[in-house]
Amino acid sequence: MLKTAASTLILTLFGASSSTTAFAAEWRFEPKFGVSERYTDNIALQASGQQASFVTEVIPGFSLLRRSAGMDLSVDYGLHGTLYSHDPGQNTKSNQLASQLYARVLGENLVISSSATINQHNINEVGKVGVGSYNLTNNRTEIRSFTIGPSWQNRFGEYAQFNIKGQVRTSESDNNATFSTSHNTNLLVKLTSGTEFNKTPWGISYRLQRDDSTSKVRISSLVANAGYQIAPKTRLVASVGQDENDQSSAGFDKIKGNNWSLGLTWNPSQRSRFEASAGRRYGNTSYALNLTNRSAKTFWTLRYAENVTDSVSQLSAQAAYDTYRCNLSTVRVPAGSAPPDSSCVLDTYASLVPASSITNGFYVEKAWSGALSLLLNEHTFTATLNQGRSEELTLGTNGSRYTLGGIWDLRLSPRMLSTVNFSTTQVTSSVASSDNWTMSWALTRRLSNKATGTIEVHHFEGNNSDSGTEVYKENSASAWLNMSF
């Protein structure tokens, strides 16, 4: 495990070192250390015969950062040790890694990007999931992923722009029974219009997804689009294309054939955007929606999208919401959205909205996601909603998930923040289901510029098909200290 983590990290750093010859003196290195003590009255989430325990979590780690004209690099690593008072034989260690590299080889024309991640994931979301990785549920595994690929772009004056992007991705876990090593190749080629065609924009794109593991799946799509400006800030848009794959199963037959869509885009200001379309794709009527609006005190967004994803993409897409820290307050937006404000900083440890299970395969994903944030003096209110449905194309199995969450941040002083967090999640698959909810309160104080302390209490309730109608509950209290040097 540690050997694989080190290898993944070395690959990222090697890519960084090979992209420039003068970066060594520009490293920004920051050691970090986190420690917590927790009491829980139900460490294994049992409906009966609950076992209490004190849990000590220790996370030494570091961050590396570099920003320059030739390269952007960030690495955040931690070694997570968990110690149990009721049974030291359960003590574990795991890795946490989030790294990204963006190297400009020929300015913005030729760019090489890569990323490496190591995280703990639930094996099956219809099983026992708990609140954190400290719960002893036998339902978690470590996922290690690495991606790398070049991209090239070239402008033809004000008439057109050409982009081509390739990517190789690999992912593996400690639980080969459900998720074996996966290798994937992706290619995206686009030709889009330039500023000369502002009133009549057009484009054509080709996308290829290939699974180089045992399943050997090849999926491609070719789509052409065009628009017509009917008002200064309004356009009609249309697309037509074709989807292909090399599989013969009934599930993959659903994503073959022609596709088309008609829609409208409206941009009344730089802070507001409306996009909607309807058509036919993947054998059914298909829709897309993207609404975003920002003001000095509010931010809201709503999205609906339909896509074909593979197992590796599904894992990386689990962060349905990007979590930003805006002057200590928490604001969540659907993944990939613009920051709520220019002063907001992306939180590396964003909350995840998990897939129904971790298995190798290809999926048709149809998902809603929405967020609403209100910033009112010392108060920040954020509500999030995620509802999605997926179909595994080889086996034809279905899964769905529904998550509703809310956060209330209250700034008690320039250095102290009170946070109330609520979330409920319902997950179903073809053979099982689960229903969980949790509520927590945390008090965070900035002790210095490089130290933060947090105390937290939470209550959790859940049930799933394995436990029948019995509900398992957990009450927990913890204290955290996070420092950097």
C-alpha cells in the first residue's frame, strides 16, 4: 500500500521535474500534522450489541506548491493512522493524496497535465457507510488513480480554434473482488469557431473512450453543433451526431445510433447564465440544463446532465460538489462550477456524493445537482441537492441515489466559526437499498496563522437491506488539532 502510494507520488513529481530545469529553488514546502481524539458509542454501527470506543487519528503529511509561467503544481499528502482503544488489533493506516500538474511546454499551445489521487471509498453504498473512515464496517477500500496526457491548441486567426487532448488513466483498489485494476484511454478532438462567427458560432468534436483492461470496450461519438444569435444575449443552438461502440450486448446497443438536440442559451450578465436543450440520445429523449446566478449575497445553480462514464470516471466524478471556503464560511457548488466569489478558496477535502457501488464497467448516468448559498453578514446558509440514476451497460443493473444537505455557518468572531451540518442520503440498487441521515455541530477556532482547533459532535442513523428494518445509530464527540509548519 505504501509502496503504491510512493510510486504514484513519484510519478507526479517526476513529471513536474522533467517539465522545467529551474524549479528546484521555487518549491513551497509545508509540513502538516493533524491529530484528533474521538469517542463513539457504536464503532461498528451495530443495531444491537453496540461497542463503544475511543479513537485516536493521527495524520502527518505535507503540501508542495509551485506556480510559474511554465508550470502549476500542487501536492497534498497525508498518512492517516487510526488507533482503537477497544481492540488494538483493528488499528489501521491509509493514504490521502491529491496532486495536480499543469506544465506548459510550448506556452498555452502544448500542455501536459497529470493528477494522482489516493482516497478511501465505500465499496458498496447500500451497505453500512457511517460518517467517517474510522467506523469498522468492512465496507471500505483504498482507491489509487493516476492520469497523464498532453493537449494541443492552435488558433487560426479570428476564424477557428483547434484542440486535441489525450489522456491515459489507471486506477486500482485493495478490493479486487469488486474493483480490479482499470486502464483507460481517452481522446478528444475539437474544431470550434472564432470571434469572426460570434453571431453564428459552430463546432465539431470527436470523443473516444477506450477501456484497455479485460473488458476491452471502445466507445466513440461525433457531434457537430451550430448556433444563431436572435438577440444580443440570446442564441438558438442545435447539434447532430452519432454514437458508436464495439460491443454486442443489449445494454451497449442503447447507446448506439444518431443523436440530436435543440436548445437556447441566454447570458443576461457575467454573473448569470441559462442553458437548456432537448433532443434524443442513448435510445431515449435526452435533456440538458445549466442555470447559474451570482450576486453579492447569493449564489445558486442547477444542473441536469446525461453522460456515458466508465468506472474510473465515475470515481473521479463522485465529488458532485466543490466546497469553497469564503472567509472561513463554507459554500458548495456543483463540481466544475465557477467559484462563488473571487475571494473564495477551493477546499481540497470536499464532501463526496458516492456512487451506488464500486465496480468495473460502463454506465449511463443521468443526474440533477443544485446548490443555493446565502451570505448574510456573519451567517452563511448553503443547501445542496443531488439526485442521480445509473445503468451498468454490461449487466443491465440499475442504481440511484438521492442526497440532500444543508450547512449553517455562523461567524462568532474573526477567528471562531460555528457550523451546523445536516445531510440525508438514500441509495438503491437492483438488489438492495440504504437510508442514512446525520446531523453535526462543530466549533472551529483559528489558534494562529498555522494552527486550527475544532470540536465536533454528531448523531447518525442508518439502515440497509442487510439489517432489515433495524436502525443502527451512533453518537460521537471529537476534538481536532491541525497544524502546518
